[in-house]
Amino acid sequence: MHLRCVGAVCCCCRLSHPTTPPPLLPHTDPMSGYASYKASRKSWGIDAIGSIIVEVELTNGMVGVGISIGGEAGCSIIERHLARFVEGQDPKNVELI
């Protein structure tokens, strides 16, 4: 069993992100020390550059899906650069991948 292919799609839709806190709770992140970014994580990253949906397929037909942020630039990096290091590898060898 090896990774057969990797693909990424840029999604401009608004996806809820698991690290987005409920609006009534305070949050701490690398940018919250700056007044212009303190109110919301959406002001500096989440939903600011678009989401990515990544799909990997194994030679046995199993498919895995991941969602993150990164927009069109992230999709391009995944498909044009990172995929070549992952495709053909054993998915159990996580240190190499």
C-alpha cells in the first residue's frame, strides 16, 4: 500500500475552523498582542486567505481528506511541490513524509 496521488482544491467558501473560539470567550494567539488583530482570528488568517481541501488516495483505494487554510498559493505548493515527495511513499512512514 502506497500513496498513489495527492490533490488540493482552493475553496473560497467560509468554513468553520476548529480553532475559532466562540465569540464570547477571549482567545490567545500569536497576533492577539496587536490591537488591530486582537478582536478576531479572522482578521489575520482564518478566512482571510481562503481554505484548502486536500485529498490523498492510496493504491488500495482508501481516500483521506484534510481541510486547512492557505488559499490558491497553498494549493499550488501542495500540487506542484509537496506532492512529489509524498506520492509513492508508504503512508505508515510518517517521519519520511
